[in-house]
Amino acid sequence: MFIPIFFILSFLFSSTNAADFCVGDLNGPVGPAGYSCKKTVTVNDFVYSGLAATGNTSNLIKAAVTPAFSAQFPGVNGLGISIARLDLAV
């Protein structure tokens, strides 16, 4: 009886659910947990069109990586994820 109630209450008081998103402030300092959070966010913080462009594969290994980390895509700051696109020429 007490275990299900404890389980439900642990979700209610979890601090990870308190912050839905933390858009990185690229002008602020970078800490171990990423960028500090911006006070005012815009739609453009959650849109990144850099992955739509093909990379330059005219190099020695015929490959290009397009990153979408917090520095390029502030909307993924604090989520614990990173996105990248790999282009290979054959």
C-alpha cells in the first residue's frame, strides 16, 4: 500500500520535472552542465536548419559531420542529448 503511494509522490517532488527546458544562453559562461539558461526564449531557439544542408565531402576521408550541439542548437541544452549529421561520399 505504501510503495505505490511513495512511488507516485517521488514523481511529484522530483526536481527534474521542475524545468521543462533550459535554452542555453550562448553569451553566458559554459559550465560543467552546459550553458546557463536564458530568461526569455523565442521560437528560433527550438529551430535548427543546419542539418538540412549537405556537408562538404571533398576531403581525404570523403566524409563531413554537421553537429547540432548546444552551441549550434540552444534548445537541446540541458536535455542530455546531442544531434549530428554524417555525410559520406561513395
